[in-house]
Amino acid sequence: MTSTAKTAKTVLISGASIAGPALALWLHRYGFAPTVVERAPELRTGGYKVDIRGTAIEVCRRMGILDEVRANSTDMRGGSYVDDAGRTIGELPADIFGGRVEEDDEIMRGELARILYDRTREDVEYVFGDSIASLDEDADGVAVTFESGTVRRFDLVVGADGLHSNTRKLAFGPEERYKRHLGAYISIFTAPNHLGLDRWETYHALPSKLTCVYSSSGETDAKNLFIFSSPEELRYDHRDVAAQKRLLADAFAGGGWEIPRLLGHAAEAEDFYLDSMSIVEMDSWSRGRVVLLGDAAHCSSPASGQGTGLALIGAYVLAGELARAGGDHTVAFARYERHMRPGVEQNQKMAEGFVKEMTVDSKWKIALRMFMVRTLPKTPWKNLIAKKIRDGIQAAAHAVPLVDYTAPAAPARPTVAA
């Protein structure tokens, strides 16, 4: 591998969620000088639980964060489905619900973001409360004008800023060219744990809709998830939270079980999130000195359960290829995309099927699903059925093969002031 330590490249990374800080961690180890810019005024620590499976587990080990991921595991015990009266229809253990095996784990997105930030904050420049306004590329680099009015030059720019990537819009064109709606919406928010759940998730299904409430290890509150079908994309500003809350309330109006109470919590939630279940499909993830990473490049939607894993793996591969190419982006970007794309497409295909599974469209189909949930633990072939479920998920989790880059060893975890 060609060392970049003496010829460090400056890299601007837009987005401080998962992909951005993970890339910054690797780039710093390889001798690059990363800067992370984030529109939010501070680190965003909310969000849903996310799976770390397959190849992503080994990437976390190589990053030196696997022990922290384990220490912050959701430690879910299982889940159940309930009817309109709240009566339990059936229960399943967590491994079947999540399709996890062996080393696979689950962590709250906010906890993973905090771990990555703590690991990088002393070595990486973070700029919060700002974003990229324009990009002006020439033969030697990219002049970046920020919303604050500041102008700086970087050798490379990475868009790790999610489904609604501002970097993608500036460098590649409007979002509508690349985003494909999968026919459903998802909403997540925090609320009081009035069901008294302990590392348990409770589901309630309606035609074309699904609600879930759960509380994970160490949490006093509960997370609430709503999914509903919408064949056409809804028109709203994705930064207008009040409008999003109204859309959710309208979609679930008249719902039974705890839904009216949960919608009341949604109206008050400070971390309310709603967005479409969509995937991003692009012919190329790079243009000149600008490259996209994670959901900005290839969102597989929350339905895949693989977005976080792909972000971690993609950060590892992109940084490794830049180091291996001695900072030559024309070589590294092509290798990064060539390595990642087949696995990404496999995960996106899986997501399309899962969206349909989440939003069963008739009462009789729901009844059939509940019958299967109720009888599965009692059937002699339960292990075969569970294995079939896991095998598909595990194939996707290992779809991007691991590359052995000669990376410096992970340093000891720094002591970070609270």
C-alpha cells in the first residue's frame, strides 16, 4: 500500500451521523486530514435501533469500537403481536425477529453516532451548524462555499448526508432523478413507556399499516414506530415537522389498540421523524473530486435493516481504497464503487420485499400472519423456518466481501470529557 502520511489530503465530509464519522476515523488513521460539516447545531443522538451484522461486525472490530457496541447493545429479549384489545396473539424471541446469528448485535443509532464521534473528536475537525452552499471544482481541488459564508478549499468532498443529500443535489442534480419510492412511509419518535416494556417490542398490525412500541436496555422511555402504505409520494417539506405530524395522524386516524394515545405522544415528541421508504439508484457515485457514501449514494431504506452496516462497510472501503491509491481519487473512487455495488443492489432488492411484508394489505392476510406467529414456537419445523428467515438476511449482511487493507492498528479509546 502506498502511504499517504507525508502527502495528506484534505477531505471535506458532509454529514455527522454514521457514515461521515466512520470515514473520518479511517481517513485520519491513513494520514488524511478530514473535516466533517453537519447542518445540525450539535451531534444528533436520536433515532431507532440499528442492526450490526455480518461484514459490519468485523469492520467495527477493526475500528476498535466493537466492545463499545456490545456494551451499548439493545439486549432485546423478544417481541409480541397484539390485537385491538391489547391481547397477545403470539410471541417470538429476539433472534427470530431480527434475523441475527452469532456475533450480530443491535444498538441505538444515537449511541453508535456518539461512539464514533467520541472516537474522532480529538483528531478530526467538526463544524456544526453549517452546510455546503456551493461546490466549485478545478484541476487542483474543490472550492467550497458554506451557508455561513465561509469559503475553503479541499482536495476531495464526500457526501455522507443521507437520503436527502445536499451534496448529491449540488454535484449530481435534483433528488428526484435518483430516489425511488417503495410505497410506504416510516415514522419514529420517543414517548413515555406507558406499556412498561423491558427489552421487548410489541407490534399491532392493520391493513397496510404497522405500529411497534419497544424499550431497549437501559432506556426508561419507549421508541414508537409507525409504518403505512402510500403508493404515491406525499407532498411535504421534509423539514416541516408539524406537517409531518399531521400526515401521520391522518394516516392512522380511527386506529385501535394504543394508537390514539401514541399519536398524542407523537404530537409532543421533540425527536419526531417521518420519511418515505425509498431507495437511491445512481449510475455512478462519484463525479470528479466529489463522491457519495452511505444513504446519499445508495439508500436501501430502513426496510433492509442494512443501511448502517452498509455505511460502516462503505466508509472502510472508501478510505482503504484512497489509501491504497495514494490519494488518487480517480483510481480509488472507481475501486470503491466496483467493490460495493453488487452487495448494495442485493440489499436494495431485499428491502423492496420487506416493505411489502411490513404493510400487509388485508385483514385475512394479517390473520394468516398472526396464525403463523402464534403456532411457530409450537411446530416441530420451527428451527427450519427460523433458519430460512435468517439465511436471507445473513446473505445480505455478507453481500459486500471484506477487503484486507493494511490499516494502522486501532488506538486505545481516548478519554473524552463529558
